[in-house]
Amino acid sequence: MPSAFTQNYYHCVFSTKVRQNLISTELEGRLFPFLGGVLRDLRCGLLAINGMPDHVHLLIRYRADLSHSQMLQQIKARSSKWIHETFPLMSAFAWQEGYGGFTVSRSALPDVEAYIRRQKEHHKRQDFRTEFLELLRRHGVVFDENDVFK
């Protein structure tokens, strides 16, 4: 077979450095489309995006020959550079070094998409720290809680 035929979905979550509230409504309105453009450039599809002033969630359809770490490195590096160039007063902006990433089955896409779209409502009841630890546990990720938010 000359090609790979895959359907890969990924829910990723990453925060601003030390979870600072740096993503204003104005920035969000420009950042989210920019992130979609980075993913199109990587030949991926952005199915859902949302977040809060200190973090973002993306639901991505990605190609078989692109690793999760390469994809996230590109998303974070290119968006940081764009923020620095577009918003000179945000020269200190940075993303946290790590990220959470969870593969998603096709049957779960509607639920994950709805979860991402409801982020602002969701965070009226639950902070990011609690949410992130719950995601790790729900997906069976082995972690030391002391290392997660260094």
C-alpha cells in the first residue's frame, strides 16, 4: 500500500508559563485563529479550540507522520514568536514547557468537542489545576502530582 490511511485525533492542553493570566479576550480573538493557521500549515485540522486566560485546549486531527511532540513544539514556538512580534508589550509571554495530550477515539469526538467549547462555563466551577489532574487520572496517565506543576 503506497500511503498511510489514518484518522488520528488529539486533545492537547497547555498553559502559559507559571499559569499567568496572559490570554486576554483581545489576544484570544487573534490567537485562536493563528493557532488554527499553524495547524493548517502542518497539514492538520483544528476541530475545536477554547481556553481561559492561563491555558488553552485544542482538539486536532493530525497526520500520521507528525509526532505529538513535534506538533506541540511548532504550535507553541510559532505562537510565542507571533505574540512577541504582534504585541510588543507582551515580550515576557511564554508557554509552560510541558503539555497534556490525550488521544481521542472517533466515537468520543462530540463529547470532547463539547467539553472544549464549554471551557469558560466549566471553569466557573473548577480551577485549571483540578481540571488538569482530573484529565490525567481519567486517561490513566501515570504522574507524580509534585512534578506536574513545577
